Amino acid sequence: MTTHRLLPHLAVFTATLLSAAALTAAENWPQFRGPAGDGQSAATGLPVKFSETESVKWKTAIHGKAWSSPVIWGAEIWLTTATEDGTALGVVCVDKDSGKVLRDDTLFRVAAPQFCHKFNSYASPTPVLEDGRIYVTFGAPGTACLDTKTGAKIWERTDFVCNHYRGAGSSPIVWGDLLIMSFDGSDAQFMVALDKKTGQTVWQTPRSIDFQDLGADGKPKNEGDYRKAFATPTVVEHGGTATLVSSGAKAHYGYDPKTGKELWRFEERGNHSAATRPVAGFGMVFIAAGYSQGQVLALKLGGSGLLGADALAWRLKKSAPNKPSLLLIGDLLYAINDGGIASCVDAKTGDVVWTQRIGGNFSASPIHADGRIYACNEEGKVTALATGREFKVLGESQLEAGCMASPAASGKALFVRTRTHLYRVEQ
């Protein structure tokens, strides 16, 4: 076959590969906040309104108490779960098409669980899913890698010492061959990267901030409560360099993800218990800073050492979220705070475009798909908002039991975990 006759076949083959890649991106939701960890999905045709009796393809009961989000790879959905008292920690695998439970395995037995606040659960960190592997952590009680085909443990770690004080919350991430996790407890605060194939520690870096919180007895005030955090890290690219961005108590950090070396630190001593995952764009990283003084920070990337005020592009204090993560869509940054106030901000300037109350209480992070923002509240209402500079509610839906976990999207379906069930919602 001559070259000119071969070219059309190559073009068709290339287009097929690109279509397959796009389909895979739309189908898999492998970690907390989706494929890129930013709440964005390539899914299309999702319903904007549904109910217990409308547009629900299946509804599957999930035992235990767990706020982790569902993760999806191919035809399987995986979730973590735990007994309410934290003595048994495990995973559940559900068939994506039918809702049938395929696996229900206990991974760790805990004789003396740490204290966990009733608002939290013993299975709040969301796992990471890859082809043939799932990486699961419950914080200090245990971390494991499983073979998704057999359910067998490939490796496990139970040696990390950290008093989460009110329960673990930070989800792991995978970057290259590393499984990266945050441990921010009342007694110990550090980042750690494991070889995802073996579970062995590649690097471990302590938080560098001086908390300046010791009492006259030499012990941290409030039993170290203001030293803890629940945030999930993310890796951002800027100027050809990868930076691991992580929020702790009273400070936000940039690390070299290969070595764990601290590159920069931005202190914000009025904040603690950071609980979100940052998003990045326009040479900045956007962070919901945490409790006490809720605010959104826009930090300029590219700095080093202890960052000063000039590293802060802008700051938003009004209606900032503590638990729900942010969404960056185009040049607009969206936030839904814990009290149900939705905001749209110009990401480049920090100027508020609109602020509206959508109602309810929020712990789950919103996601974006097909030009719509989906926000699930603790009372079970799911609000679909239009993106853009004009506030518009596209639909409101109600499910039983309420949502603490963030939703996932795959194909043309929305997957919502309530306190008691997992739903597949599809038109």
C-alpha cells in the first residue's frame, strides 16, 4: 500500500485511539474529586432533576458509617466503609451496571480505635483506584494496596503513628509510582510517600511550622486540637516543575513530590483543620484555608522559602467554605460553603461575581460535568447549577438519608453516596 493510500487509515486509527481515550476519561473516576483531582468530569447527559422514584437506575445499601466518596474504574465502583465504633474497616465493590455487591471485605480489625467525632466517620478518606489496584487508607489504623481482581492484599502498613483526634479525613493521591498521604494529628504532623508497588517509605517530611501553642506545662494547648488538619494534597505543574501542594494547620506548603523536600511555606496562623483539596490555574493555587477564620487564598506559584504577603494574589473572607472543596471552571472559581451559600469569583482578581444561598448544610465537595455544577447537601438535596456569570438553578433533587460523601460521574450517570446507600442516577 502506498503512503498516500495509508494516510486515511492512519487518520481513522488515530481518531479511534483519541475517542477511546476520551471515553476512558469520561468513564473512570479514580480518586477523590475525579480524574484530575479537581472535581471536573468529561461525563455528558447527566440528569438535572431526579428523586427516589425518578431516574434512579439502581440503589444499593452500603453497610456501616463512612463518608468516603465512590471511585470508579471500568465496570467497578469501590468504596470504603467502617463500623460505627471503628473496630472493623473494609471495602465494598459494586458492579457499575447492576448495583450488585461484588466484594465486601474487612481489611483491618482495630482493638482500641481512636476517638472519632460523631460528625466524622472511621472511613472518611477516599481510596485511589487504578487498573488492577486499589489503594486504601484509614489513616493511622491502616493503609493497604489490594488486587482488585482477587481482593488480596498486596501490601499493608499499620505503623504510622498519628492521633487524628477527631478521626482521619485526608485522602491519598497517586503521582507516578508514589502513593502520597498527609498525616496531620494532634501529636504528629507529616507528609509521606510510599512506593505504590511495595508499600515501602520513599520519603517522609515533617511539617516545619512552629505552632507556638505550648502552655506553661510545656504541652500543646487544647490537647493539640489546633495542630490537626484533614486536607488532601494535590500536585500542580508550573513553569515545567511539579509541586506537591498541601494544607496543614496554620500553614500551607509546597514540596518536591519526588523527594519530599519543602520548597515553600505560607503561614496563616488564624486557620486550623484545613479539609479541602486545592485547585490551580493562572499561575496560582486556590486554597480554602480552614476553620476559625474561613477564607479562600489565591497563592502565586513559583516562590520559595517562607512566603510573604507578596505571594498572596488575593484573599476572600466572606462565605468561604471549610469542608467543601473549590471548583475552577474557565476563569471563574466556584465555592459552596458549609452553610449552603454558593459563590462565583473571578479567579484572576478575586472579585465576587455572584453570591446566592442554595440552602442546607454542606460537607461534600461539588463536581462539574456537562456545564453543570452538582452540589449534594447533608439533608439529601442535590442542586444543579449552571456555570457562568449569572446565577441559575437548573434543578433540585431529593434523596433519602443525606450526603456526606462527594458524588462521582461516569459516562452519562451520576453516582451519589448517601449515609446509607449508593445510587446510580441516569436519564
